[in-house]
Amino acid sequence: MRITSTSCICPVLVCLCFVQRCYGAAHHGSIKVTRNQTKHIEGETEVHHRPKRGWVWNQFFVLEEHMGPDPQYVGKLHSNSDKGDGSVKYILTGEGAGTIFIIDDTTGDIHSTKSLDREQKTHYVLHAQAIDRRTNKPLEPESEFIIKVQDINDNAPKFTDGPYIVTVPEMSEMGTSVLQVTATDADDPTYGNSARVVYSILQGQPYFSVDPKTGVIRTALHNMDREAREHYSVVIQAKDMAGQVGGLSGSTTVNITLTDVNDNPPRFPQKHYQLYVPESAQVGSAVGKIKANDADTGSNADMKYTIINGDGSGVFSISTDKETREGIISLKKPLNYEKKKSYTLNIEGANTHLDFRFSHLGPFKDVTMLKIIVGDVDEPPLFTMPSYVMEVYENAKIGTAVGTVTAQDPDAANSLVRYFIEQNTEEDRYFTIDANTGTIKTAKIFDREETPWYNVTVAASEIDNPELVTHVQVGVRILDINDNPPELAREYDVVVCENAKPGQVIQTITATDKDNSANGARFHFSLDEGLSLNPNFTLRDNEDNTASILTRRRRYSRTTQDTYYLPVLISDGGVPPLSSSSTLTISVCACEKDGRVRTCHAEAFLSSAGLSTGALIAILLCVVILLAIVVLFITLRRSKKEPLIISEEDVRENVVTYDDEGGGEEDTEAFDITALRNPSAAEELKYRRDVRPEVKPVLRHHASSSFDSIDVQEFIKQRLAEADLDPSVPPYDSLQTYAYEGHRSEAGSISSLDSATTHSDQDYNYLGDWGPEFKKLAELYGEIESERTT
């Protein structure tokens, strides 16, 4: 194996030549060739072996961004089979073949027709083959090689994430890391310095610096104070070609903000303050504000205000408004100018979030003195109590005194006070008050059971200044007296079973009293002593405000008496005691063995007969079954009476129905009725209407000739034979009817069918002798007889 610039490669020779613009020299791709040689050794005959060929192509290069007018020369393909006579044809396939790379199929020269960009595609894989131009048969196997696009410095570094916004704490040590910026270069980092980036700072010195290799930005000064300057704009540049002249560059902006730390203690602008507060200020109200300044922001400026000493610490309090960071001074106790005219407070303001790194900057708190001046005002009267509670018995007379309220003028003048009830509510009208003494009296008679409590608003004002008014709430409790008798707690439905035993408890009753427990807590139950002894029921007082109703005999009967009435007397324990009488209604009911009530009224007549609920259900079921059988029987009877012929259009039946209404006995023109008189009246045999006959009946002539001599039996037999022998009869039974009354009997016919065609010797004159009831009939037959005679 040997490596040469020109060699037999299976046996194709490929030379790839290119010119680099930066060097101006031509380079040839080297070829690694493996070939079996035919060796001639002295003493041995020459032996020929089939050569085993193999080749490995190195990477060949072509410059990107070629801007020349002619296609860029890449290389040349050559085969040992090519004798220069044009019989060998070179073929190039693969990526970009025919579009980017073209080949002269005769000489094997390869050219690039387009300007290539390495950042879009770094290399191309192609396949070369030599074939016989006349036979199109390959002279060598297809081989693969790579053309790599060589990079040039045509891309500047870029900061993809910029601009940047970053913070760093104030007072940080010099060299504190702020941010690391990174620029990317699209050029090939493996070739030359096109992608080697160096960082530098263009703006932001001397406060910040940047590492030229890593791009880390750091603080460059000690103790940078946010209160002096908060925002900085730093411009960072990234340059390729290792920062050499001719390299491309890109820049970005980094906005750096110093964040606050607690490095400034709070300070009161003044050491002494003065505040005026009128003595009429309400307890709990804010009377003033005070504030200490802090140059820090956020939580570093939070502070708490406290009163550390002073004679007003028990009268005033201070709290902190978290939003405004002000101290709110509030009144804890009422002020009285006549007793104390001024107070002194020492107020401290201190930070709540301390940073011990800056404790050397001094104590993070400050103290100031506040003097509060109490202002004198004309105050309204003050009641001796904040509220009053008074009592009065119910049913007390109008004008009864309930109680007295007292108010005084707190000022030094000590003016007289006038009392009144403003009567803004309905309850205020139930009481009156003495304007001078403040004594409250009743204006109506009260009922505790209706309203046990009243609220009244009493007002007091100075006589000299009626506009200064003070109000106080007065609660009036209505005391109870025993004025309501006890009564049953509810309506009781008492039930006694018919099978009850003597001494059995059938009901427990309770009572209620509208009066309070002092006048009605203990109830006593008894039967009315004015009545005779009740033989059926008795009452037992359980001494726990309940009583039990008990039976006094065995068995009760509803048929004898279904309702009993038991008067009960109830008394309370009030002074004086009150009592009331109530009557219990006791119903007699039928019960189960376990005492459950079965019925009281609805089934009394059946219960007396000894029928249980199961027996009643069985009787009802039997009645229902009998009714069902009767209905079924009637339905079957009706179904048997229905005619067999339902539809007039059913051709399977031979029964012809008529629903024409004739004209009576005198109608002889509508149809011939002689056929109904006797068989001899029929002139000819009528064929069936539902089928068309194909042959004539064989007995037709014989039947016609013998109509005058045969009787009814023979006539029917004859018709039956015709029907049996008729081939047109359908294959199912048919019904043929004949109307024949027979020959005239000796007694004569009572029918009037032949009255229109035959003469009668009957004389109907005797009908006139039958009375007025037969007058009309005699007139009718008389007219008929006269017509016949005419």
C-alpha cells in the first residue's frame, strides 16, 4: 500500500483540486490506495492474481461564499480505462449533484456552480462512477467521497438573550458577580479564530468590569450606595478573531439596578413636637400623626413606633400605619381639661428588619418628644352610668315610678340639666320622665307575657346650651305576677283499648303556664272533686309536673260506649295559686295483643262480629273473583250471538244481506215477492253471484219441470244435489236459505203477503163493532175492501 498524489484507484484516479483564496495556493486531496501487485521473484515463474482494490477518500474542501464570475473548480475524476478517446463517461450523483456540483462527463472535471454557506450546510456526500459510453456498463464500482465547505469569518458574534436586566445589592464587595453574558458565533469553532470570542466593556466603567474570556460582569468599586445612584447601564462587546484587528463584533446592554439594604437608620426631622387635642375627643379616635424618615425602601424602611415614657402613656397610644409608615396617636381615655391640661410623650421609632452587617452605622432607631395640649370645650352633660336597668311589675298602674337617671355638667360652670325622652320608637311612648329630676314613670299597663323587656333612650341637655345633648340607654324589665292559670300543654287524643286491664296507664299529660317559673313551676293535678267518683278512669299526680290517666275496670266495648269524658283540675304554685279545669276525651278502640290500635270507628260493625283484617281481605278477594266470572260469562254469551257474516264484501259466504226498507204491504212494484210464497213461483234457477259458473246444473231442466208437483222436502233435496254437483262451488261450506211458507192450510194463512195478488172473501165489517179502540183498523180494512170492489 502506498499514498501518492496520483495513483490507480480501482483503477479510477480521482484528483480533487481547489484554490484557497486566503492562501492563493492549490492543494490536492490525497488518496489512500490499496493494490495487489504482481511480484516477479528470481527463480519463480510470474503469477498473476486478481487485484483486490479498496480506497478511502480524505475530506476535500471548497471555500464558502465564493463570489467569482466563473464556477469554482473542485477536482477531477480519472480512470486508467480512459485512453483519452472519449469512450469513458463520468457520472456524479449524491447531494447537490447536477445543481450545485456539475461534472464534465468526458474529462471528469468537477465545478461548484453556486456560492455555498457553511452555516447552512457543512458538507456534501457524493458518489462517482465511470461507465463505458457505448455499452453503459460500469468500468469501476461506484465510490463515495465528501466535499467539505471551508469556513470563512462571515458571522459576527450575537447576544441572543440581550438586553439584560439584573440587580445587585448595594454596598456589595468589589468583585461581586453580577451576571454572565454569552455571545454565540455561527462560524466554525474548529477552524481558525473565526468563532473565538473576546468580551470587553464599552460603557459602565469604573463601576463594573467584565472577564474577557467568560463574560462574567463584576462590581469594580467598594460600597456602591443605592441612595447615591440606583441605576447603571453597561454596554458589553463581544469580538471574534480573538479580538484581533479585522474581527467582527456585537454588543448588548446590561441594565443593572442596585437593590436596597438596611444601611440607613430612621430619623425624626424634629426633636420636639406639639399637638393640640380638644377634651371632647372620642375615646379610640386618632388625634394626631408623627413620622420618622428612612432613606431605605421596602421592608428595610419598616419601623415600629412606641411610647417609651411620659405622663400621657396611660391616656394615649400609638400604632404604625404600614403603608405610610406613620405613627398614629389615639386616645385611650377621656380627656378632662378641668383636671389636666397637658401631657408629655417620648416616642421612639425603630426599624423592624435589621441587617447586622451594617450595625456599625449606628443604632437603627430615633427618639423624639411630643407635648399634647388639652383644649377646653363646652361639653354635654354626663350620665352617672353608661346604661341603666330598671324593673317594674306587670299590671302596675299608669304613673308608677320605674327609676331615676342622673346627669351632670362636667364643665366648671356646672349648668342645670334637663331630661327628656325623644320618643323616636314605639317603646319610648310607653314611659314618661320628669324633666328636672329624671324620674321615669309608666304610661301604660304592661303584660309580661306579651313583652317582658323594653328599651328606652333618655336624653339630657344643659339648660343654657340645649344643643349639647347626651343619650343613655335604659332597659326596663317587666316583673311577673301570677295572673295566668295553668293549662294542658296540648290537645290530647286519649285512647283506651277494649281489652284494657284495671290500673293500666293509657296517657301521661303535662301542663304549661304563661307565668315564669317563680309563679308556675309546680303543678298539681286532680279530678274535679265536685263530681261523683268516676267508675271508669282515675288520675295519678306524678309530682313532676305530669299526671297519668289510669283505667279502673276491665274491658271496654265500643258498641256500648265509644267515647268517655274526664274533667281534670290543674293548679299552680304561685301566690295566690291559680287553677283551671280541662276535659280529656277518651276514645275506645280495638287493639292488637301488643297494644297497637287497630281501629276506632271505621270497622266497628265488623269487629263486633269477630272479623279480623285478614278475613275482610279474603272476603273482598272472593267478591272480586265472582264479579270477574260474571263479566267473563256475559262476554262469552254475547260473542256466541254475533253473526258469522261480518263483512258484506266477504265472497266466501253465500248469504246476501239486504238493508232496504220496503214500502209495506202495499208495495208490490219494488220486487217480485211470489218467490217467497211458494217454490212454484220461481221461474228459473238463479246462479251464484260470488262465482262464475262454467257448466250448467245437470238437474236444471228436471227441476223446472217439476216445480209444480214437488213438495218442500223434495225441493230442498233437489237444491242440495245441485249444490253438491256444481263444479263452481268454492272449497268451503256455504249457506243457502229458502223462504217458503208451504201450501195454504185449512185454517187459512194469517200472513198478508198474498193480500195484494189474491182475493179474499173475508168481511171486515165486524171490526166496527169492536169499539172505538179498533176504529182506525176498521177504517183501513174498509178502504181496502172498497178498493177491491172498485
